[in-house]
Amino acid sequence: MIEEPSDRFYVKSLEAAGQAEVKGIRVGDQILEVNGKPVGEFENVRKYNSIEYADNVLVLHRDNVEQVIYFPKGWTGDHSLWELLIQLFIPGISLVIFCAFSGFLYVKRRHDKAAVMLILFFVSIGICYYSSAASNRSDPIGISIIYLVLPNIPLLFMNFMNIYLQRFDVHFISKRVLRTLFIIVGLVGAASLLYIWTDISSIRIYTYIQMAYSSVVLLGNLVCVYKLILKFFKHRRTKLHSLFTITLISHIVAFTPFATMNLIPPIFDEKQILPAAFTALFLFILPIVYFYLSTSNQLFDIDFILTRFKYYTALALLPSIIVAALVAFVILGEKNPSWSAWFGIFFVIYIGMTLFLYAKEQVDQRFRPKLFKAMYSYQDSLDRFSRKIARVMKQSDLENVLKQEIAELLPVNRITFLLVEQSENTVFPMGEHPEELITAEFLLGTVNSLQVGELIELPYGLGLVIGRQRSRYHILWIGLKTNHTRFNSDELRWLKTMSNYASIVFENLYLIEGLIEDLESEVRKEHSTSPWVLRLLFCLSENERRKLAADLHDSALQDQLLWYRKLEAVMMDHPISDKLGGELEDIKEGLLDVIHQIRETCNELRPPLLKEMGVVEAVESIIEHTQMRVNFSVDFRAKPFTRELNEEQITAIYRIVQELLRNADKHSQARLITLELEQRKGTIYFRYQDDGIGMDVNQMIASFEHMGLSGIKERVTGLEGDISFHSKRGDGLEVVILLPEIMTTGRTERGISRDSYLIS
């Protein structure tokens, strides 16, 4: 590029690694002649202010030395590898890659409109990148492609997003805005073609065309970013959060270098900061990301990647500023380098350092365990220790596993478990050795500040606080290392993690021991068994019923069916006498009866789909089965439940109805039984009444055991409900049960939840 003050032509900018720079032309040199003629007569100077396609030029350098410089034709002659790389190889390889993306997408998704638009997007980027070298050399075809296709790339992207987001019922940009942008881009493109292929306007018009071209490309990309930001904030709490985060970040990363270093400077009549061949490489992010979005069903965790990105960009900022300053002021030898040169250097170094830190993390994850065996051993130890403690059932087992694991990895002279009793101000076991006395004194002085799972530094080693029981602390004392070195950071982190694992297991063991103690104390009480104990016992009973029903169904019932089919096959395939046939038929009928009885037993032990049926359907099911074998009628009156009951409550009501109907069949001699079930303001109301022989209420307590009523009462008590019996001789029996919909959560003195025994 050259400038023209007072009919003199000076070099204003040079193409990176171009022939002019290679031949020794520098910014500020004066161009005296082109091809042996005045500069103003050369066509490219008149049209583009460029000496591209000149055979030779006469240059007056800034040191007043004249030189004739000859340029090779085409790509033959003396071209540097750097020039070929920037202008030929990288654009050519990029075009191949974009075409490969497009071909693969066409094969896989040719019937998808979004994929077709994405193919146009890929091909447009590839063609523009490949044409950039020709455009820089003032080739009319190359310039035409750049000025026509590049401004349309953001519009293709917006059109792609409109089609792609239809599957999520989301609209990206209105057709009216998109149509307006197409018109603006079309007008700028038409003006560009008119100037490129005709001679009806002056070079001053070309300056405006360049500014308009850069502005529409910038505008299109800014509209894309603006719409992505709007969609990101609108959907940041929806399932599309990751999608818009990925697209927004990728578009900003891909577009920002090209916009800031190649589009914005020409708008203000400044030269480009970096060659477009460099900044355009970031555009590869767009095809890769949108190719991934179009072909993948699962998105990567963009939130995690952004967290790492923020960390590494912050980490790389200060070193990048320092290195860029050194390069600009020392290596380049410039006392006052321009801000654009410094920013370009800083940007390249900053991106490079950030990518290096990302690469380092990947190397650490893949190769560090192999290169540093000690660190790998610590991780392997944690995995092994976690598997071992899963089988620990006693405190002594936990201590043995912990002691063995530490002894295998650390060269220490002592591994001792200490018991610090705060209330008695003692440490056990402790002898008269000075190390032991000093350690005991230290522990007693700091015991009030100790936390479970904490790693503390002792006068002679380290201490792991692995458990606490009221005022009693369990501490593992790890002595000094036998090689007389301090514990390094990896060892301390490993011990801290081991301490946390051990403290969790220790606390669980302590809670289980406390639970067993509470259970034993409650069971020993004669007349006041707690509701949570009764619930636990009944839930355990239901679990055993379920297991027994499953065993009967999967073993005995299946065996009976197998023998039944074998007997049936023998009777059909072989000639049998009438007498033997009759006996076998009796056996066959007997097997059917046994099969039926086993099925009935399985249903009584654990009715299938009890929770899925709901409480009303469950009661209706047991009434239906009962009336098939009894002589009384059952009138069931139920109102729909507005709140679903849990499985434990449904099971309890089912068992209560089952026991009451069984009792009526055995003892009541009733002809009609009435059942009522409904919800009443947070309470489950159930009423049983029969017209049987009844009994004396005063003698009812003595009859509880053989009538099965004690089990009903205990079930109701376990669910924190109330039960009342009303009966007279000859006047039937009435039972009224009130159960709370939501039970309270009782806790023991150890803080263990008592309301946690659900049917599994």
C-alpha cells in the first residue's frame, strides 16, 4: 500500500512476509517509478493504491539510496517459506478442511435444513480464507469474492440459528431484520463490484467502499453477538443454558481477533495490526463448534471449561504484559513502539500462554501419574483404602486398615491410636517417655479446638482426629519420618483425605452402635415401647415378608409349575390306562391346588404393586380376595384421597384391614361388615364395624393375643396414631383408628433420626 502527498508516493504499509518486505522495501520509502514509468500511470496504483503485479520499482530509501527492485511473477521465483505459508499453504489447507467438514455433514445430514445452511456457512468461510491471498494481491476475482461472500457469513450463521433452534421452539432473529441486513450487504457488494470491474469512479470512492465493507462485516458479527447475549440471559436458567453459552463464547473468541485487528483499523484509516491470515485462524472455532452442535446429542460441560478459562486467563495476564513489554522495547529495539504493535504482540503472547496452561493441565492428567510414581501411589492408596473401609464393621477394624495403609506408604517411626478424655483430662495409652509426655500435654491443651477430620501438627509428628464420642477424642499419632525429612505437601494432602474418610466411617460406626443401644433399651421396656421401635420392627417384618414372597414365587412356585407341565406332557404323549390316568389326573389337580395356594400366600405376604395401587385400591383388592372364601358381606365406603400416602402407611392400613377381616372370619359370626376410610384435616380416619356376636370390653384385653388385635394396636402406635375399641355382647365390634398424615421425627440423645426406617 502507498500514499500520495503532492504527487509523491510513499510506502504506508507492507504485506506480512510479502515480496516487498523480502526485497528490502520499508515503510516510509518513496516509490519513484513502476515498470520504468511514473508511479501514477500504473493501473493498480490508480485503482487500489497498490504496486501489486509490478515487474519492478525504483525505490528511494529513507537513507537517500536509490534501488531498483524486481519482483517474480506468480508463485515462481524467490518466495520465502513464510510467504508461501501465509498466502498459499494455510489458506489452501483451510479450504480442504472446510470442504471435508461440509462433505461429511452432507453425507450424514443432507435432509436437515440446518445442516444444509451449516454447509453453506463452512464453504463460505473456506472460500473467503482461500481468496484472501488473491485479494491482498489486488486480484479482481479474489477481491470480488471477499467483498461479496465475507459480509454474508454472519447472515448465514443467523439463518442457521433460526433453523436449528426451531427444534427447541426458540426464535433467534426476526426475518425482517435479517432481510434488512441482506439488503445492506447486497448494496455494499454491488457498489464493490461496480468499482472493481469498471473505471467509472475515482480511488477516493474505493476508500469509502473499504470502510463500508468493514462496517457491514463488523455490523453483522455484532448483531450475532448481541442476539446471542440476549438469548444467553433469557435462557440462562433453562435447559438451553449450555447451548447459548457455547455459541456465545465460541463466536466471541472466533470473531474478536479478526474484528479488532483487521476490521476496525481500516474504518479509521489505519493499517491492520496483524495479518488476516493469523486472525482468521480463530474462525476455525466456529465450524468446529457448530459441526459439534449439529451432530452431537450431548453438550460438553461449558461451565467447567469457563471456570478453567477464567482461572488461566487471569494467571496468564501479568506474565503476558511483562513479556510483551520486553519484546516490544528490547527485542524489537524500538524506543517508542506503537500501541498497535504492542497490542498485537501482547495478544499473541497472551493467547499462547493461556493455551499453554490448558495444555499443561491435560499433560498433568495423562502423564504426571506415570512420571511421578509417588503421587500415583497416593491416589491408588485412597482408592484401595475406600474399598477396604466399605467392609469395616467395627472400630478396631477401621484402626487396623488405617494403620496398615499409612505404614505401607510413609516411612514413619510410630503409628499409635490415642484416646483423649477431656472430662478426665487424660490421654491413653501414654508412658513416661519425654515424647509421650510432651505430646499428651499438647493434646490436652488443644483438645477444645480440635475438629473431627482435622490434621494437626504435634511436637513429634502429626495427629489425625478421626472421631469423637461426647468428651472423648480418638486421635491417630503419626511419628516423625525415619529419613529425617518434613512431610511434603502431597503427603499432607493424602493424610488429610485419609483423615476425612476415616472420620466419616468412625462416625457411622458410632451412630450404629448408639442406635443398637437405644433399640435394646427400648425393647427391654415392658409396657411403653416407643413408636419408632415399633415402626422399625414392623418395617423389618414387611421386608422379610417381601423376601419370603419373592423366594416362594421364584423357587417353589416355579418348580411346581415345571412339574405340572411335565406331568401334563407325559399324560398327552404316552398311552395310559384308565385307572392310572385317573390317579394322575388327581395328582394334576392337587398340583394346581398347591400352585394356587402358593400364589395366594405370596399375595398375602406381599401384595404386588401395593404402592402403585394406592390405599383405596389396596383395601378394595383385599376385600375382593376375602369375599371369595367367607360368608359375610363387606360394605366399603371410601372417599378419594387428596394427598398420597407413603408406602409404609399404605402397608400398615392394608395389614390392619387384613387382620380385622381374618378376625371377623374366625370369631365374629358377622353377616355384614362396614369399612370407612377417608382424610380429615391432616388425619387418616378408618372405621371398622360388624354385626357379629361382639364381646365384653372389660374382657377384650385378655382376648387381644388370640384375636390378633394386639398387632393392630402396635401398628397404630408405631405410626403415632390412636385406636379405640367399642363392643358389647351381641352388638358387634367397632374399631376406630386415627393416623396422622405426617409423622413427627423423634431423635435420640445422640441426635440419630428415629423416623428413618422405610420399607425397602
